[in-house]
Amino acid sequence: MNFGVFCPRSAADASGFSRDAWNRLLRAESQGYDSIWLGDIEGFPGDKGFPVFAPAANLAVRTQRVRIGVALPLGVDLHPLRLSEEIATLDVMTGGRIEWAATWLEGREGIEGTAIEDARAREQVAIAVHAFTHGRVGWEGGFYRFPEVPCIPSSVQAPPPTFVLSADSDVRNWGRDAGYRLMRPPLAAFPVAGAECEGTVLRHVYVGASHRKARQEAEESLRAACRKAGLGEPEMASPSLVDDRALIGDARYCRERIAEWCESTDLDSLILYPDFPTLSSDALDESQARFVEEVAPAFA
């Protein structure tokens, strides 16, 4: 079982990420986490994307062992050759420690052009993976057409691990059939027994000094995160919110819950998504330390 920490985007910070969350990413390597991730899961109205490659390069030169992941909402403005070059450059900088996730932002149903955007995103992923795998790529597809060109630089990993990050069953089935890894977004319904939940899941995780204290401290903050993500009141009122859609409790409860997930699904990686808007940075720091010291060793 592998464990990681995700740094979500912050609209309030000019760099895109809060300093406190960024520092938690940097500490994760010395704490023993397997991976650190940064990117955009929810998106922001009117956004055309935001720079993630430069922050990832910063992480690359400030870490030595931990794997670095970038979550990228794909769109019409990101050419797949540029995408492959940026990820390959990061892979070279880290000596082969890069992972990436093509993110399907939630709540796009009914938006005009969504089906076309979805098809374009699938083609972007296919082109990038072909480039990583073969070092050259030419393409004649529905959205992109170009003659064969070399990919500079060549990635160390051929290809870097490629994830499809979505709760949509059609997207996940396509990703599975194409041979990509699957990643389930935070707050998506989970677990569902069987192959539907294989791979990696992001979860709001908070480990408190006691079970009661953890629930008291984190439940309302989790609901604030749910409102920000656009979840409805029925979903927030469900008892499964803090038991299945999140992981909140003391270390013993968290160990038992993860063990139950592992027994009922093919889950192999859990990425902590510490987006609790009303909790202090100190509380989140303590939770991250408790998890790796008191929860993760049970799954070594």
C-alpha cells in the first residue's frame, strides 16, 4: 500500500498554492510518504488553467526520493506535444520520479461542448503516452494532425505512470481499457466492491488525537469543502460522508477503515487530500504526521 499527500490549488494565493500546504508537501518526503502531488481537482469558474510545471520543477530540485505527481485538467489550449515535452522534462530532472493524472473536472454535465472537449482530452492523453513510449510521434486523429516528430527530451520512464482522474464510469472504463491507471477524486462515492475501485483514491484525511476530537474538529470543515466542491445537501447529510467519502478519526479507526477498503476493493494507493478550509495549518500538520507515524506502518 502506498501513501501520498496532495497539495490542492488555492485561488487566494498568487503562486496557486498556499505556503503552508506547500511546506507540508516538502515535509512529506522526510516523513516517509511515497508520493507528493499538486494540481487542480475542482477547477475555478472562467479558468483556462494555471501553471503547474514550474512548481513541479521546484519540487523536483528540492526532493530526492519521493515521487512527484501533477494533476492536469486537460483542455483545448494545451497541445499534447507541449504536454509531453513538459512532463518528459520533469521526468529527466527527477531521474524518473514523475507521475501525472489527466483530470476530468466534476460537474460539467450539461455544459455545451462537453462531449467534444472530452473526446479531445482523450486524444491528448493518447498522443502524450505514445510520445513517451516511442520517443517519436506523428498523428492523424479527430482533433490533432501533424507529421512524425522526435520528442525532446525523451522521458526516463517510457512512459511515466499515467492516471485518469475521474469518478465518471464512462471515462474510467475508457481509461482502464486503454491501459491507464485509475484515480478516484476526493468526495466521490467509495468504496464499491470489485474492479471499479482499483488503483488510487484521493481522500480528505484527518487523524486526530482521539476519535471524538477528530470528528468534532474536522466534520464541519469537511462540509465547507463539500460546499466549495458543489456537493448537494443530501450528500452532505449522508452518514457515509465522513466514513466513505472521507477518512476522519483517530489512528486506530483510520487503520481499520483502510483495511476494510483494501479487503473489499483492489485499492493500492491512498493520497491524502488535506483540504479542510476551517482547520488551522498546525492541525493539518499534526494530522499528516500522525497518519504516517501511526496509520501507514500497519500497511508496510
